Amino acid sequence: MQADSSIKLGATGLAGTYKTDAGSRGSAMHHSAHLRASLGVAALITLLGPAALAQPTPSTSPAGPPAQPSPAQAQTAWFSDAQASAARGDYATACAACHGGTLGGGSAPALKGAGFLSKWSGRSLRDLWQEVHTLMPLTAPGSMSETQSLGIMALILQDNGFPSGEGALQLASLDRTITPPATPGQPPAAPGKPPEVAVSQPVGHTPTQAELDAADTDGTNWLMYNKGYMGYRYSPLKEIDSTNAARLRPVCMFQLGEIGPFHAGPVIYDGTMYVTTAHGVYAIDAATCRKQWDYHYQPWGPEVQPNNKGVAIADGRVIRGTPDGALIALDAKTGKLLWQRQIMDPTLGEFAAAAPIIWKDLVFMGKAGGDWGIDGAMMAFKASDGSEVWNFGWLPRGDAPGADSWKDRQSAVKGGGSTWSTYSLDAKDNMLLVPIGNPSPDFHPEMRPGDNLYTNSVVSLDPATGKLKWYYQLVPNDGHDWDTTVAAAFDGPGGEKLVAAAGKDGVLTVLDRADGKLKFKVPIVRQENTDTPIGQERVHFCPVQALLYNGAAYSPATHLLYINSQDWCAYAVMGPQPKYVKGMQYAGWANGFGTRDPLDQSIGWTTAVDAASGAIKWRLRLPGVPMIAAVTPTAGDVVFTGDTAGNFLALDATDGKVLYSFNTGGSFGGGIATYSVHGRQYVAAMTGNTSFAKYLAGGAPTVVVFGL
């Protein structure tokens, strides 16, 4: 199915039930066959490609003696075809789930093409061996034999057009420098520098700053990943309410045509929806899913991770980051490229994954790549031309406040500190709130003694200058990859100015927005062996990645905070201390990122917490179905969300009963937005996330729009 395919849907459902913790059973409307089939076929075609439909015809020529390589062939050959062919089974078992069945990428980067060649050109095969044999597969590093790893390297070389010969790739050949082939018909070497793009001006000039300032309470539009500057995701719309949500139906769908992580949240303005994949930006009609325009980014260099959370929109521009560390601006009306700036160095593991926000001609974007040993920072650029305005580093040095939190001062140089998701802004009090991820090397706190500021923190900056106002660190000296994911600003039941922060440690933390002081903490998943150091013996701990890219939402109608989580445990064993290699992951236990318990031992939760006291009011429990998508409460006393089994859910905001369920066939990992077009309320659900975690559903990134 083409990337611009839009399908109008109408469906009836089958009755079913979900169970809440309180024991009540809510009616659920299920429908899966029609949409699951649509998504499944598209996913299959996209994943396998047209080549899967036609296999080459075996030769009928009589066999003769094997051809002898010429002296030139013997000198330039890198591997044997037999070695590469024999490795396809090992690749399918150990690598394909993340890197794609044809090496084209998925939840992990592609192992072929310009980006791959750019990353490895000029480096030795031994560096590639270090990544393939020592660091992979992600959940069981070092588990492949030397023969298996050499075979997979041969397969990678083959798919990148390197010449083969009679001799197999051997350990003795690993000092050879990787030089991309330049033979006609072979993949070209990647360009060595980003392109120069002259600045252009947009056709229109909306949304205006006044519209952005009102975005948190605007019922018509959804102007940022988390709706408005404050980021508490509440919609005043109430056409869809707890009495009629069971009558929801899919209205239309739009398949984006790029397999991979789908953590994006849609932005909707004046009837047009903007949504991203790793490389694509799509503008579609928010009521019909008909495509208006699309733009496909061409990476110039290595891509660190194929991940993108979405766009920012203001003054006629749509702005996003890229997997190779660029910031680009498009015309909101036409999709034309207005400017492109290289703001990060992907050869160091830096990339731009977060959904930016725009305020007064400033666009805010932080570095991702904490697992690669980056020098983390938050930056502001002019939205009009992409030029840098300020830069605040997360790893203080010298006499800067917080520098003494790195007892080994040198460890701060490659100390990590990512911003993965998005940001919040209190425009009235001039406060930019930034959640920050793990330090590097990940999982090895003994290599960086001290609290490691400002990693695993919420930091408040002056948005105009980048100067520090306050910080609160959720996890000092993190040893479990417990990033802080999102910090939402909201005004509490009594008008208190608050911040709701949460992360992979599975603890909801509410802070005073004026000074960052703690109000309360409440665990929302199991806490097991959280303070036990990881050693040479297996340590079973909970949680592993309790929250990924979405945090809490707040309803001023119910005075409740709503948050999704995955109650999942793992075991870890400490391994050798990692060695920093430029552009390679600087992380890992002996068993990588931990060995998770079986999926059926996990629990997905949607939890409602009293915003004043921290008391848990209700919980929706989904055994074996982790919950990582966004939550969206409304004035109709409905909470919209989705699960990793592919179900779009409408919950009663007061007790968590499931009012409506629809199986889309694709896992939910991104945003869910509600908006109105011509007076009719719609809900846009992002489905089809691909992950190295073995969820019940995967699929192809797809927008599914619901309405009554």
C-alpha cells in the first residue's frame, strides 16, 4: 500500500469486557478483522518489499569448475558469498527484529546504505567487530560465536556492495580499513558533510503566538506534542463523553509507509494534521485522512537511531529534528524545505529525537544519545532561520554549579544526558521545563562516582537566555537506565503551581513549579531491588523502563493525574567496564540492557492519582499488555489511550472502566490527540510502533481517526 493511502472506515463491534482493579467490568466494543487485515498486508509489503514477490529463477546451465579469482579480485575481496549466505539464518534470529529483515532498519538503524557507510567509512573492520560481536544482540551481547559474528559482518558487507571472493572473512583481516566501493553499479559512498540550504520564508504566518499561548485550553486544535506549552494534555471538548463513547467508530486511516519506531504525537491546526516518522513529515486532512503533502528527509551522514517524536508549528513553519542531528523547517502549507541546520554531530552519537516547541521565534531542542557517551545539552535556535541563540550543557565542568557532583571530573566529559521526548513551558513565569535522561556509561555508576548532575533530572531554564532557575534530580548516580521522560506543568486543585514528572523508575513525582521542591512521590509499578547494586551474580529488579516517552496528564475537571506504565522486571549481571569508542554505544551489563521476564509476566497499568495528595484513586490492569502510549483526558470525563496489543481505548475518567475498545492491529507507543473540525470532535490515534521489546502487536505506522 502506498504511503499516502487513506481509507475511510465504518465498523461495528463485538461485545467484550475489561477488568479494572476495583473489580468492576466495563463494556467494551471490539473490532479487529477489517483493520487488522489492512494494516497486516501493508506491514508485510512494506517490510518485505516488492522483491519478496518475485524470486530469481535458478540457473539451468551445467555446472563447471569453480571460477578462479583474478589477482585483482583476490586483493579486493572482503568475504565469500557462501559465508554471507550461511549467515542469513543467524541474522534473522539475532538481528532482524531490530534492524529489519533486509538490513534496511526498523527499531534500530539500517545496516546498509549511505548512513551506514558514512558511519563506518575510514574505520577498521575491528571496530565493526566490536559492535557486532561484543555489543550485540542488544539483550544478549557477546552470545554469538566468532563464526556467527564474522558471517553477519560478511552479510553486511555483501548488502553494501563490497566485492566477494573465494576466501571467507577471517579474524586476521579485521585490521583492514573499511572503504566503501566505488565500482559502477555499487552503492555510492555517503556524502561527507551536510548540505547547504538557503533560508526561505513561509507562505503563511499561522498559528500566531497568541494561538500558541492559548493552546492548553483550545478545543479546536492540538498544537504541540502534549497539546500546549504546559503539557498537561487536557482537552475541553465534550461531544464525546462517558455516556456515548461506546458509539465511537473509526472514520479514516492513513498509513505512513515507513517501518520502525512510531513514538510520534500528531499536531493539528485548522483542520490539518502533521505527523512524522523517522524520515517523513506528512500533512493530512484531519477529518478525512487525505494527504495534502509529504516531505522525506535524506540523511547526509550516520543515523544514530531512527526515532522521532513529532513537529512544532508556528508562524507558517513546521520544524522537526532528524536521526542524524539536523533541525529542519518546512512550509506548513506546501511542505517546501525552508531551512536546514546541522545542530549536532551524529558521528559522536548525537541526534535530535524530541518533539520541539516554539516560543517567540525560539525553537527548543536538546541532544539525544545518552547511551553513546554524548556531551548532553539543551539549545535554542531562531525559528526564522535556525541560527543558535543559546546552549546550556547538562554536564557541568570547572567551577560551574553541580560540577562537584562528578567526583571524577573527567567522567563528565562523555557523561550523557539526553532529552528524548518533549518539553513544557510556563510562559507566564518564563520557565522552560526539561526532563533529562541517563548518564554515560549507562549501567555503570562505579565509573562515574557522584550524583552526576544534571542527568535524570527536571531542570527549569529561562527560555529567553537558557540560564538555570532550579533543578530536581529524580535518580542520582543512575545505574539502571532510569531516564526522566516528561515533566508536565499544571495548576493544582487549589491553584498551586505544580510539575508532574516521571520516568523509567516508575515513580510519579510532583514538584512545586516555583522552586522545584518536592510535594510528593508515589510508585506506580512494582519496586524490587531498586537499591541493590548490580554485581557478578544475577540481580532481579523491577522496574525496567516503567515509562518510556510519555508522562502524566492532568484533568482540572476531576483533579486527577493519569499516567500509563509497564510493570515489567528483568535480571542483570555486571560485565566488564565498557570502553568508549566514538559513535558506538557506551553502555551495557553483561546481558546488555537486561534480560526481561516473559511478556506474560508483565502488567500494563493506567493509573489515576489525586493531584493534591498522591493517593491512587483507580487503576486499569492489563496483564501481559504493557502501556507506554500517551493519555488524553477530556471535559467529557473520558480518557483516551492505547495499549501495546493494538487496542485504542476510551476509559471513564472517574473510575477507569473501559467504555470502548478497538483493535487497530498495531502497537501504541506515541501520542493520542483530540480536536474538532467543523464542530465535530475527532480522536487521532498513532498505531504501529516497532520495538525490540516483544509486544503482542507491532505493525506499520498508521494514523487512525475516530469519531461518533
